[in-house]
Amino acid sequence: MNLSITKILFLFFLSIVCTNCGNKIDKKVGIIAKWKVIKVGLESQKSKTDTLLPDPNEREKDYKITFDIRKNGSYLIQKGLHADSGKWSMSTDDRVIIFISDINTKDNATFILENISKYDMILSVQENGKKETLTFNIDDK
């Protein structure tokens, strides 16, 4: 069998592309989980990033925030004693997540999906000239 250099290179690049396709996470499926906030970062136009990350022993005490994003399009967010629930949806380009509260329209929120993997997620929101970034891990409790 006589393969030309062009065919060999084509097959090589095709194998790389197919390998990377297998590692790609479907964002709409990937966000369906119970997530806990492990880090909150604030960035304003005046200053660079100010990360509010307590020492690991205080992390659980300071950030008792969980997002339970469900397959049926509903969600439950718990922040300390405050809870919110409603419906979530994603933009067609899988970059924006919208939470519409059933309880209080002031709790409606639109987040940019910065990054997601099997066990981690980063969301950000712009408000009053400040960008807030929330880093999540899967809540395995």
C-alpha cells in the first residue's frame, strides 16, 4: 500500500481532531449537577482582580452557596439561609446561562459561562462596572 505524505498528514490531523472531540464537554449537559462555590473574585474598572479567598479552613463557612442545576430546566440556589428556585436556560451558543426566579424577580440573573469541565465551572456576571467571578466544584456531599 502506497500512502503519500499528504495522506499520512491528513490521517494524523484527523486522528488529533477526533481525539479532541472525545474530550469536549457538552455544556448543556455538563452544567446539570449540584455545584458549590469555592471562590469569589471581584474585578472593577479601577483595580485589578481582588480575590476573596479565605484560608481553606474557612472556605466552607464563608461560601455556603450551592447551585443545583437540574435536567428538567429547574434550579435551586441556596446561599446560607436564603434559597431561590426557578427555571434556567442557555443561549444557543452555550455561553450564557439565564436564571429566572419563581420567587423574586430581583433574583433573576444572567451569567457568562467562562469555563466548564467534568468537576469545575466558572461563571461571571457584570454589575455596576464590576465583574464578579464564581468558581465552582461539583458538590459531592
